[in-house]
Amino acid sequence: MRTLAFVSFSLMPVIALRAATFEVAPTGDDANPGTADRPFATLGRAREAVRALKSKGPLPDGGITVEVRGGVYQLARPFELAEADGGTSNAPVVYRARAGEEVRLVGGCVVGGWSRVTDPVVLGRLDEAARTNVWQADLRAAGVTDFGPMASDPSWTTSMPGLQLFFADKPMTLARWPNDGTVKIGELKVQDGHEIHGAKGSMAGVFTYEGDRPKRWSGEKDVMLHGYWFHDWADQRYRVESIDTRQRVITLPAKPQHAFGFRKGQWYYAYNLLCELDRPGEWYLDRETGLLYFWPPAGTPDRGTAFVSVLPRLVKMAETSFVTLRGFTLEGSRGDAVSISGGRECRILGCVIRNVGGSAVAASGFRHRVAGCDIYQTAQGGIALTGGDRKTLTHGELEAVNNHIHHYSLWKPVYRAGIGLGGVGNRAAHNLIHDAPHMAIGFSGNEHVIEYNELHHVVTNSNDAGAMYCGRDWAARGNVIRYNYLHDISGYQGKGCVGVYLDDQFSSAHIFGNVFYRVTRAAFIGGGKDTVIENNIFVECNPAIHVDARGLGWQSQFHVSLAKQLEALPFREEPWRSRYPRLLTILDDPDRSAPQGNVIARNIQWKGTWDGIEKKARPYLVLENNLLDLDPKFVDEKALDFRLRDDSPAFAVGFRKIPVEKIGLYRDACRASWPVSR
């Protein structure tokens, strides 16, 4: 076993230096000058040295580099950078891990002092098979007294996990039942007439269950349920108010109520139960005593390092410009690993970001970039980028490029994208995103470019959800979705989901040159306008195309809220007037709720089915030169090589070759070093 030495971050008096390079090492000392032979011990001390150097005049040519040697650095507080800590375009400030060495920035506390459980009361609650396998440690003795929230959040859209346990670099499971999968809501005990689109339910969380498992939970302090209570795309967590084991009825609190209510047959599971700590990898925290109970996957806790998350975040940049973080492993925060607000041209390059309670990176500002990172095992999403000004249509030029993002949204399983784009003029390119319960890429706003990404095995725990998703905006125009490869996407239990989902009358996207393989409802126009779906390949998709006219039916009143959104923007003024002339007359059009202006042309559909178009929508569509159910002559269909041979009949209808070979991650060995340009 390799022993990890943790180094605490602290601040020491500033030592003025003239050098353009500082060094940090686990064996260093903050009283040192930060040189190669006498390095600092902390990033905080290096930051103060950079400030001192800047105070003496312009930065040296080429900027300042802080090189951090291999080791595990336990942060006592988040590493925060402000405007004063930034560089310039010609003299950036770079914090980087030494090449070939692993540098881990950890926002958690190592858990030690494990002992066997001897308390007869605790042993009596544990499953018989667990009694000789569960260990305990005192978190309060380790200095951890704030355990974070356990009660449900009043909004179904937000949820934070609080304290988490990690062992051998993996997140462990808060003891739950069933261990895998879910159980279903039985009969609803309160009939209040609640229904949504004809689906009947109840606003009261009082329902029956099958079997007698909850009898075991008697005496548990905080029984929690996590469920998809009405829709297949909206979850929420609740502390159980009461359980009637004789009548087999569970009662959830009257407030907060789930926003959509409860419906028979929807699914949930129970967690935070000591008595259900019954297999390796599960844990439970007694919040009154501070005792952590754990069944180590390796048998004993000395076969790996265990730590719990503590800090709210790892790195915070506020109005900081021209700073790069490169090559670090960041883990152990309860919220986002890296938060960037304001500023310009900061970069997160070649980092591993994992085991955090929020997302990996949340950035707003101008031209920030996240590139070449490996992101996984996050409680929420991957990368969230927001930049640009919708009123002036000024581009933010934020980019997420060449990142491998997978196994994310482990705690908040819906509406936490692998990559999210908001604002105007941002880009997601060459990313590989897979194995996630909900969306891969979500976007809102204008003129984003989503290109050369590979997405697969996402939306695994939801239905009526999209691998790429946006919704409810007539004004979100100019977005381009091109040259992406979406495959093996079919929804929860294979019941069907969506590839590119333009929901609730979202209007005007250009979907060009994408490859869809085994995707249900691959390209979906949910009642919106002015979308072009052209030059795409659909193989074994069921169906390839969906277009509905919901604005003429159950969403007939949505035009009121959509118009209100539009009127909040200067769409009659420049540059809106020139860029989006179709918006000028939309509010005066008596047919404004119809799916007008959509063009579906020069696509290839092979195997699967083509047409999922609602009858009322069909008269508004332009469908032309689509190659349907005719062998397109792929280079090697069995090997999933969907390039076209030169004799493909698709070229006769105007199809243009798709650069399939460019889709996905770059193939170079050092992704972070590649250019990230528009």
C-alpha cells in the first residue's frame, strides 16, 4: 500500500522574488523562497509570491509558472484567486503539476482510527452477514463536525449530497434498499383529482407499498426516499414522515410537495439506513454521535485510503484573467470543484476532476476554456459554461473541448449535463460523454456550436428526455449542432428517449451532418419553428424524425409565455433585426403557435423507421430529397463505419460527406496541449 502524505494549505508572510518560476512540494516550507531547491509547501504561499512579484511592476515576459511537485495536498480552505492574481495575454500565470507526477488537490479529510463494531445495539440493527464486516470511525475526533444537509431540498431542480465517503478513489454508497434498482409506488391514499396531461395522480405523498421490508426500518433516525414521483425526468429526495407497517403505507411530509405530485407505478428507493448496510461499499453516518459505519470493498479499511468531503469547493476564481490550472487531480469538495466567475481567458487543462459533490467546472465570463480533462464520479454535472450577452448578441467564446466525461450526476440524476452551454456564442467540441442518467449536452441561448462530440449510453435513468436538450424559447436562434455521433441511446429500461430534443416549441436550430445509430426519436422538433435538419445519417433509429404540433393542441396557451420571453429581448433592434428577421413578425402572426418553417432535407434513413411526424404538423413542413430505406452503401456497416462509398445513392440527392474520422476525442497523447480555437 502506498501511504499518502497530506500537506495543509496555509498562508505565510510574503517574500518578494524576482524569478518567473516558483515551486511547491509536499516537503517544502512556506518560509522558503519557492526555488527548485527550497520550494514552498502550499499553493496559497505561491499565490502570495505571485502577488508580490506583480506589485513590483509588469510581469516577466512569458508570465509566471508555479510548478507543483507530486503528492497529495489537503486544502484547509478553497484555493481562491481574485483579479489581482491574474496575468495578461502575453504574461499568463500558470499553476501546473510537474510533468509525469500526480498532484492531487483534495478538499476532504482522511478517515482513520477504524475499529470493529462492538456496540450490541448497533450490531443488533445490522444484517447478520454485515456484523463482522462493518467498521466504525469517529468523524468528530477527526475534526469533522459539519455533515451537510440531509433533509430534502424544497425544489426538485436542486439537490446537494452533503458529506460523501470515498474509498480507493471511488464514491461509496450511502446504505440503501433495494441495493440495486427501485421499487414502485402502490396505491395513492389521497384522491385529490390531480392530473397532468391526462395522467392521474395526487399532490399528497401518501401511498402503499408491497412486502414487509420497511418493518426493519423501525428506529431508524432519518429514513430518506429518492424517487421519480410523477414524471420520468423529475426526481426529489424526502425524509419519511411516518410508516404504517400494518397498513403498508408510507407518508411523506406535506411540505415541501413534489412540484408535479405523485403517480402510481413510479419508482423510488430508500437510503440512509443503518439496518440496510448489508454489502461491501455501503456506509452510514450517525449524525448524532458522528460515528461513520463502513463495509470496505477490500475487506478491511487499511487496504485503501478513505476520506470524506469537507470543503464547499476546491478552486474559486473571481474576476480573474489569464490564469491556467494544468495537470492536477481535483477531488473531495461538497460542491463544484472549480468555480470561475467573470474575468477572461482562464484555462483548466489536462486535469482529472472526480469525486465531488457538485459539477467539475462552472464558469462564466469571456473565453474561458476547459480542455483535455477527464471528468467522472461527480454528484452533479460535468462542465457548465455561461457567457455572452443576449441583448447585444455578444459572444462569450467559452469552450469545452476534448474532454472525457462519464459516470456523472450520481446524486442529482436529472438536468445535470455533461456539458451545459448558456448565453451566446459558446462551444462544445470533440468531447466524449457517456454513462449518465440524463442529458449529455444541454444548451440555452443563442449561436452556440456543438460539434464533433461522441455521445452514448446517456439518458439511462429517464424517459421523455434528450441526449442533447433545450426548450421553451422562440428567440434562442443561431445554434448549430453538427458532426456529432450519437449512439446506443434508448432511455430508462429501453422505453425510449430522444437524441437531439428541441422541447416545448424551442425554435431555430441547424442540425447538420450528424450520425445517429440506435437512437430512439433521434431528431425531435417539439412544436417549434425554423429548424433545419439536413444531411444527417440515421441508422436503426425508431423513428429517425419526430415533429409535433403541440402549440396547436395541449400547449396552445404557451404562446403567451413565449411571447413574454421574446419581448424581454430587443428583437426589433440591431443586431437582432438583421440576424433574425423572422422574429419581426412572429407576434403578429395568427398562426404563430404552428410548427412553421421547419426543413427536413437530404438525410439518410436506413433500417429502423423514418416518420414520427404528427398529422397536424405535416402541412407546415418542407421534406425533400431524403434517402429512405435504400441501402446507402456505407464503407463498413458491420464495423459501424458510416462513411459513404463513392457509389452511394445519397450523393444523387445532394448529400455531402460527413467528416466521421474527426468526431470524438483527439488522438494525440497529450490532449491538454492541443490548440483550443474556434
